[in-house]
Amino acid sequence: MKFSSRTLFKKSLEIFQNLPKQHRGIIIASSCFLLLLLIIPSSEENLDVEDIQVGKRIQVALPEDIMPAGTIPRQSALPQRSTPKVTNNTTTEQLPSLAKNQSTQQDGSLTSGKLQRKVKIQDTKEELANLSWQTVKVRNGDSLALILKRLGFTAQTTYAVSTAKGKDSQLLKRLNVGDQLRIASNDTQQLAALEYPLSKTDTLFINLVGDSYQSHRESKEVEIRESFSYGTITSSFWNAGASAGLNDSQIINFANMFGWDIDFALDIREGDSFHVTFEKKYVEGEYIGTGDILAAEITNQGEVFQAIRFTDGEYYSPDGRSMRKAFLRAPVNFKYISSSFKRNRRHPVTKRVQSHNGIDYAAKQGTPVVAAGNGKVTHAAYSKYNGYYVFIQHGNGIVTKYLHFYKRAAVKKGQRVKQGQVIGYVGATGLAAGPHLHYEFLLHGVHRNPRTVKLPVAKPIAKKYKAKFTLLAAKRLEALSGAKNALLSTQANDIAPND
């Protein structure tokens, strides 16, 4: 029995109309869904029907996160739309969270941690190199606020930089005239970085990290090399030291080392000689200055004196006796004694005969004067007769006085000072005929001659360190002797007659 298309349609419609209402709704919804599947493509990619053949296998690209590590997918047979450039099968658009937290190795596997941090450090260096840098020199009266204001930065930026995370940011509050700052701006004209060299070895860095500033301090490694110097005295020790290449600080330190045993004004003779080994400091191959004196020797009127620096920073004789007595014989490097300790002396200015209760050390104006011993400053002022002066109270009823300074150093009443610390500079203020230091030594209120008063001896090196010091002393003296022998050999070759 055959039915026409029209009859089949009528029969189907009757059957559909006789179905329950709920069933009719399901059939309608399913039909609409199938119709949509036929009309709308299953993906955003437009498929070329001609490329699809019956029985041909189609390779579909799978997301990388469900592929085994190291697997390289085959090329899909489906035409691909234009996409962002893919690196190791991963794009930033596809995996934004992955790009933030992980990095991709060449084999397609993912890793995180140290490699990612190295990439960030490299990126930071490149970012700093791409910033706009300028160098600013600190002027008289400058502060960080004034400097940044001149460069166009706001007060808010100054506050944020000066309060950067890290304790070292406080160093920006103590800028010195002549210091240099390197300041960088980014593309949005924000202050992105600041570099402040604190010394030849240390630099303060402040960087913008996110929306805040962070500070840290970096120190360059200092290389220590030993050097040797020598000299022969023809006029004064100061001139001989300068001719030997020693700086002012080294000359003062050398004299202080032997100042309890040798009077460098009265005891030094023409022909006396000295030898010294000391440190030279280098940073990245560049010389930055001298360090400590390691060993020293001076021959005075035929007698040899030697001193070796120990790890405690003190100097000792080769047998371990301290070179430091309780007081210096002379607190200044002077040319000569212009007036000795006398009970009756005609004053060069007033012309009156009166007691001279100290010693006058003639020296060039500005020559540093140091404290003769540890103590407390009781007076630091100016008077008509004394000029600028400093009095120091020591232990055991001892007082030392220093008069006629050109100017005082940064010492004040009540301050404690150490032996060898600079307290003033030679001058001719007050009742003085010329530049000199008037130095007095009082014991229980009685004036004593500083040149002849008996000075207590400091303690020797502790017994527990004696063996260690003995080894160090032998090493230092051997180096000193080797340098001297090399010098003598060179001098002998220089004066040897030609064949």
C-alpha cells in the first residue's frame, strides 16, 4: 500500500496533534536544536567542505595542557585562521595565567622558580638601562626636596623616595656638598630610580617597584695590597715622610706609634731613616686610598725601634710590649720648640718675666693637634689670652691644656675624646707672637714638664694572644726586611760602576 507525500504529511500531523502537549513541546525544541546545528558552524573556523573527504582521518589540534610533556602535535589537516605568533605551542592569549607564573622550556615542558627569577632580574636591568638618566651635583644649601623640585618632581614624590622601604633611605637626609645623585625617569615622567654613591665602595639604590619605592645598599669588594715606603731624614720627619710618598694621615699615625719613645722635634737627627709597610686599597682595579700601617721601623741616632699592628688595632713592639703609653710626649708634629718649660721667661709679647708652665711647639698654621690621651673635654672656648683652646681631664688627676688654636675641631665641653683624636689646629689666636701650640701638663693641679714627666706604660699584649702575635710579628718583620733588602740591592746596582 503506497502513500503519497501529501498523505504522509497529513498522517504525521494527525499523530503529532494527538500527542500529549508535553511531548509536542519536547519534539518542537529538539527539532529547533537540530536545525540550529545544521545552520550554524560548530566552531569559529570556516571549514572548506571540499577539503573534507569520506574515509580521511582529520588531525585536530588539542590544547597543550592535556598533551603529554614533550609531545609535538602533528599539523592539523584543517585550515587554520590567522592567530598571534605561537612560541613553544603557547600564546599569551591562550594561557594568561600560565605566562605569569611559569616559563616554557625548549622541549615544550613548563618550569618555574629560579629560571623565572633570573628572567625578571634581567628584565629589571634592561628596564633601568632604558630609563632616562641625569646626574645632579649637590649644591650648598641643597636638600633632596630642593633637588627633586628643580627636576620637576612633586613633593609627594620626594616624600615617597625619602621614606622608601629599607633603613638606608635615611641616608638621603645627610647630603654633602659636592655629592652626585643619578636620577632616572620612566616614560610617564615618574621618578623610577635613584643612585647615591656614599663612598668609593658603597652606593645607595632606590627603585620604584610597583607603586612604592624600595631602597638597598650595595658594597663593592675592596682588594688589599701591601706596599712599602722608606725615607731618610735631612731636615724634618714631616718633610721626609712627604718625600717618601706618605700622606698627612700616615705621617701623623707613624709619629704617634713611636711618639712615646721618640721626640720628633728634639730627638730626630739628619741621617735617621724609616721603613714602613702599609695597605693600599683597590676597587675593581682602581686605587682608592691607603689603609692601615702594618709594620714600621725607625732608626733614631743609631737605635732601632719597631712596631707591628695586631688584630686588635693596636701596635706592639716585637716582644709584645704596647707602643701606646698613657700620654703622648708631643700632641703635634712640629718644626721646633719655640719656648721650653721654664720658671722664669720673658714673654715675647708682653715682655714681662713670668713663669712659662708649658712647652710651645712651633708649627705651620693649620697643623693638626691631637689629644695626648683618652679623657673628657672640660673646656672648649675662646678667650683674650688663650685664643681658641681646649682643656682635657684624664684619669689619675691629670689635665692637659692646648692653647692658641687657629680653630677648634668638632669637639665640645663634656665630650669624651680618644688619644690621637684631632681636637684643633695650630694657630696664633690670643696672646701669641706666631703660629704655635702651647701645651701644658698638670698632675693634681701642679704643672709638670711634658717632656720629662714620667708616663705610665700601657699593658702588654694578653698572654692568650701572645703566640698568635709572635707568629704575625715574625711574618710582618720578614716582609719588612725583604723590602729593605730589595731596596738595598736596587741601590747597589744603581751605583755600581759600568764594566
